[in-house]
Amino acid sequence: MQRNTPDSFGSRAILAVGRSRYNYHSLPKFAESFRADISRLPYSIKILLENLLRREDGVTVKRDDIVALGHWHPRTLPDREIQFMPARVLLQDFTGVPAIADLAAMRSALKRLGGDPARINPLQPADLIIDHSVQVDRYGTLASTETNAELEFRRNRERYQFLRWGQRAFRNFRVVPPDTGICHQVNLEYLARVVVVAEQNGGKWIYPDTIVGTDSHTTMVNGLGVVGWGVGGIEAEAALLGQPCSMLIPRVVGFRLAGRLPPGATATDLVLTVTQMLRKKGVVGAFVEFLGPGLASLTVADRATIGNMAPEYGATIGVFPVDEQTLDYMRLTGRAALVPLIEAYFREQGLWYGPDQPEPWYSDTIELDLGTVEPCVAGPSRPQDRIPLAEVRGSFRKSLAGLMQNEAARIDRSILDCWLGDGGAPRYVAPELSIAPPDEKLGPLERCVPVRQPDGVAYNLCHGSIVIAAITSCTNTSNPSVLMAAGLLAKNAVQRGLQVKPWVKTSFAPGSRVVTDYLASAGLMAYLEGLRFHLVGFGCTTCIGNSGPLPDHIAQAVVDGGLAVAAVLSGNRNFEGRINNYVRTNYLASPPLVVAYALAGNIAMDLTRDPVGVDPNGQPVYLKDIWPADEEVAELVRRHVTPEHFSRGYADILRGNGAWEELPVPASELYQWEETSSYLKEPPFFADVMAVPAPVDDIRGARVLALLGDSVTTDHISPAGAIARESPAGRHLVSLGVKPEDFNSYGSRRGNHDVMVRGTFANVRIRNLLVPGVEGGITNYFPPGQDQGETMPIYDAAMHYQQDDIPLIVVAGAEYGTGSSRDWAAKGTRLLGVRAVIAQSFERIHRSNLIGMGVLPLQFMAGENRETHRLTGQETYDIEGLASLVPGGTLRVTARSAAGSVKEFQVLVRIDTPNELDYYRHGGILPYVLRQALL
């Protein structure tokens, strides 16, 4: 990276560590020149300040930007734009494949425009970890890992060959092969450095490790003191190409922790508590910093659990400062050589956290006594909906009643009232536990279906039956304490003669190979396997919908009985339709609770009072009987989680297995796209790009493609999970000769826009209010000049509108686009022909991604929404004033009904910065970067 820094504050200095000397920009020297006390600025603001000082060039970063950040105040409003440049970029394969495909397409487009294709090359170091493609096809056997890995490689061979080409064709780009681990855990345990040492202009420079990643849970590394967050694949591509991340100077919320966790409470219970508190507080778009005496009792693994869930509590980051725990973790994970540099640099910069440090200034604060945290789960469909363990049964009853009412089930009101009543002592014991015929006295809300497995085992599958129990996700599998606890609980259960219920699909998918290494060393893997929690692979599985198929007899019983069955997983996401299409209720829980619920078999149980099972002597066994002591867990962690495990686990991380190494890789500057490929097609975003962008026109005569309510997530918008045979995407693949068993997942086909656009807005649980009472990707298409709509799939309607030359908009409620940083939620929206989205509020990443794809995000004015304007979605819409757009300005919307009535209202333009306006005027961030490469 070339530097052209005016250093107008004279902050450049030399840091001596041992015999080495490093250039750096000194925050204390800046404060002296600036004549201001910055000692109580929040930790994250200081990191941003160093970033600007180091990159000051008078063009992208100006002196005034540094002055504005240096004057940060708790009452600072987020209305000043700064340009942040991360030290590196992290990609996972679902978002990484289309990102690299876009770069390859940009090379092709640049050559067509007469430029040099080699100019399209990552300028920031980037690591892509292949972790999102493994599925739980086989489980419950020692052969599960090998079988799932073979299936993954066979399904994704073409994608993996493309990534190997990219690794050779692009500089500054590494690929971590499949079956290695989850990107965030690999980042935490291996890639992150806390400080970066780089050769620049003939000298050694040292500065903080910072990062953006194409997954919202990039914030996991915040637990190590590394400032970074998730961005869409579109923003990440721009960062790779040397474009800074435009952001507003944030407000910073302090979260003060005191005390220590009580016996029996885990880091998972803590993070679910924190998530609920911060969602209630309202920290969307803010930085959250954790501080206080409670930090001393939280390991980096505990902190990373909390940082990981920042998207769930709505914050941009959830960061912990660098302190002694940071150094201990770097030693533990085989990075001891960096410890002297980290300590010297962070102490010298005033970034070190100690018990005597004065508390920074914060925009707001919130407090938690760790001693009040209790065992809990979150569900049935949102991570912030925490439920104390004793209240899970009642919560599920209410959720089930709501599901039945929404589906207009025939429910006797007296039965419903009885179900919702709390009679004190447990009245309901899941009838499937007895392996007996259904009780005739059970009401509709206690419905069961008799099941006989192929091996002859018979039981009843009921409402609340747990059909998936998964120890999965980076959130918890990075934490040795909760995994040792799960192993010990499994050991205690096996020794009491307990077994997982036969209808439960169990799986164990840790985030790195280190996990199975230390569990085996502790002698606990055998006990997890004894409960059928066999290793199914190293990667992100159930948490992102790669749970694999349910057994046919289970799926059929769910359909036949209209059952609301459950999944319990140690993940971070449980949105509707995410985990498995057959599973209506999903609960997040700690790994030991996942094992406990697999033993119990039904979510509608009170594990504080009901037995988790019965031993061979007929005696009930309760959770308290098998729950491990904290001291025993701590001792196993101390003895068996060692630096040797991490050094061994990451010794050959970039090598891969034989199948990976044997992939043929063409040596070419340009990728040779194959027209017949069903996985990779040249992205269409540059097909018609000219050297100069066309003027932005008003939107006239637009139709509403989807009229949506509140909390529509990127899971609802972006194609994910399995591809249904009768869906538009499924029919397209069949037309290409692809067999349904080879469909793979939407995530694996993100490099094929023809598949992905057909799956946009096609989630089985999305509710388009243009077609009330119906779930799924359906809408009403209104032919030109006709008042009556025709019901059809959203994709089909969009294609009709494109043929009619009619622009489209989406109208939505609050929190539009919450969820993973899925670039295809924006790309698919653009390719369907949507010009603008009018919502009550937007999630940060999705709003940015829409702009990055040239889709205009508009927001109803405060106190207004589609209901206040009485919008039905059947109107035609004009949006005027686009030629004079300004960040944060307003536009006029006119909605005309078929009957002739006219409604006019103002909307807020959610283009927040001048950079975003430039991107929008160019038709998106990628055409903007492409045109810059021509200069």
C-alpha cells in the first residue's frame, strides 16, 4: 500500500520493541499537537482515529476528518462521514465465490473497455475460508464426517476449482480449503494478529489489526480486541479493490460488567442475556464496548461469544479492549511471538485496559451483574427472545397456539385456554416419551402422529418434538468451556444409561479441528458419540440452514400431522425457515443444553422440574443429576486445551486434502466462463457498463412487487437452504438437466445469477401482503391497463413486468433486511427489476448493499408507514427528484389507485454519505470501481 500522508499533526513516531524499531502514528503525540485530552475517548474511537492519522492524504482522509473524530463527544450525533480502511478482508465461500466471480467479471469487462485486466486485483490482504458448503447428510455414525466431506466435494467441485484459479490469478488472496473450520473461529484462533507489521515505503510499520468480513458475525474477533464488522460482499469487494468503507462517526454505548457468572451459567446464557438487554436498549448501528471489573472473569473465548452476536443485538461491533486476557489467548493459540509487540504497542498508544483505567466517555451505558445470569434459551424464531429455562414450556405453548391460530386450525377455545393456563405442577409430559399410541384425550395442541422407523422402532411424533439437536456455529464451538461441559454432560448421561430419543437428528460441527483434538484428549468425544453426537464435519452447518434432510419417516409425519416440531442448536440464528423447512420452531441454547434437550426429546418440557430421561432401573434422571460442576469443566480446560493443540491444528491449514490438491487449475489472467455451467456464470452487472454513467431518472409508473411487514430478514429475501423441485429455481435446474438430488443448496450456487434471482423473495415463510394468508414467494401481477391481479411466483411476475417495461418497488415495515450480510439479498432485488425499497427502517448492512447494487433505499418519515398512508400495494407509484439527490434529503412519492385516488407523501433518502451517492449514480459500487480503473 502506497502512502502519501501529510501527517499534519506530527504524529509519526518510532516504537522500539527488543532490537526492532517500527514506524507508527502516535495517539499521545496527536493529543499533544491537537491540544486536547483524548485519554477518555472510547477504545474503538481511538482505533478509528489511528486509522485516519495513518491514512491522511488530503483527499480521501482530510485534516478536518481527523479533527471531527478527535472532538468525538458522548453527545456526538452520527452525521459526519469518515473513510475507514481495514487492514484485511475476510470472506466465507457462500459470499466469497460471487465476490471473486465479480472480480473475474470486472477483469473481463475492463479488457472489453480497453483497460488492463491486471488492475483488478485485491489491494488489501484477503482470506477466504471454505466453510459454508458442508451439509449434514449423514449423522450419528463414525462415517458421518467422511461421507459428508465426499458429498460436499462432489457437489462443489466446480466452485472449488474456480477458487483455486482465483488463488493463483489474484495477488493478496489466500484460500483455506474445505473441511478445516468456520471462518470466524479460524480468524479468532489463527488469522487475527491484534497488531499488523507491514513493510511500507522501505520501512516497518506497526498498527492495529482491523477487518471487514462478508459475514455479519465477523464481529466475533471483537472479543480479541480487533475492531471489525460484517459488510456485504459488495462492500467487501470494494475494500479489496482499495475503496474505503464509508461510515458515519458512530455513537458508542458502554456495557459495564460486574461480578462473575454463577455456578451452572454458561457463556451462552450470558450472550443471550446481553442480546436481549441490548435489543431492548436499542443499539442499532452503534458501537458497543464492554468494560468493568467483570471483564477479569471472562476469557477471550467468552468475550468472542458475545462479540459474535453483535448482529443479533443490532450493533455494528461488540468490542472488548486489549488486556492480559488478550495476551493469554495469543499464547494459548500459538501466537506467543506477537505478545511483546501487542503489549508494547497498546500500552504506548493508551489503548491498554487495566483495572485502574478511568472509564471512557460513552453515548450511553448499560450494566449487568454477571451473577444474575441464569440458564436460558432463545426462540422460537429470534435470537433476542430469551427464555429462562423454567419458562420454556409455557413459551412454546403460547407460540404453538399462535401458529395454530395463524393457520386457522380448528381449535376448541376451551382447550386453548386450558393449554395456555399454568396449573403449577407439570400437567404435560410429551406423549412420545412412552413410545405408545396417542392419548385419545389429547387436544389439537397436543397432536401426535404414530411413527415406525425402517428399523422397526415405534414412537409418536408430536407438537414440540425435537427433530434436530445440533452443536454447531462459531458462536459456541470456539469456547472450550461450553464444549467441555457438553462432553461431561454426555459422559454423565451415558453412565446413567440414558440415550438420545430416536426421532432426534443429532450433529456436532465444530469451528476448527482443534476442538475435536482437545475433546479427544479429555476422553469426552467417545461419550458424545455414545449419544450420537458424532462429528459431521468442520464448518457452518445447521445454523445457516445446512442441517440436511430429515429422515423420510420424520418429514412425512410432520406433514401428515401438521406438526410444529422443534430444533435446538448452539447457534446464533433461528429465523423462520432458516434451519429446516419442516421445522417451525427453533431454539438457541448452550452445547450442554443441546445435549440435554436431545435426551428429553421435546421442547415443551421444563428441564428444571421434568426428567430428561429414565435410567435402566426405571428411575427418572433430572438435568441437575448430570449437569457438570464448573470446577470439573475448568480443570479439563486447564489440562487439555493447550498451545500444542492449536499449533498442530493449524500447521497445514492452507494445504487441504488430496482431493483439493489434485484439482486441475488453469493458469490464466482471465477466467474462461462456461455457458453450460449450472454453478458459475459470468455476472451480468457489467454487461452494458459504459465508460460514463447515464443520468439518474425519476421512477414512474412503478408497481409493488412485494408488500411486506416488519422484521423481514435477509433470510426471507436472499435465496438460502435447499432448492425445492417445483420452485422457479428448481424448474430452471431441471431444464438444464440437473437431477433434484444434485440441486445442492442456494448458497452453493451463488455464482449462478440465473438460479439466485429465481430464489429471491422465495423463502417458504415470507408473507407478501399482496397475497394475504399465503406464505412463500408469491405475488399479484397486474398486467398493463388491468385492475385485477394474477397470482404467481414473484420471479415470474418480475419477468412479466420487465417485458412490460414497468419498474418495480418494494414496500416494507420496520427493521427491513435484518440478518446475515447476504449480498444476494441486494443483487437479487436488483436483477428482479426493483428500483427502490420504501421501508419504515433499514438494517445497516442491507441498506448499504442496496445502494451498492444501485437500488434506492427510501424511508417513511418519522411516525409514518404504509398503514398511515393507507397503501394497499395495488397502486402505481411515481418517485420524483432523483436528479437532485442529496444524502439524507427527501423525495416526493405519488401513489395512484386504479379507482383514481391519489396519495402524495415525502420519504427520506437513506443514502447517508457522499460516497454512497457516487456509488448510486454509477449504478452501484462495482461499476464505480470499474470506471475508476479506467482513469
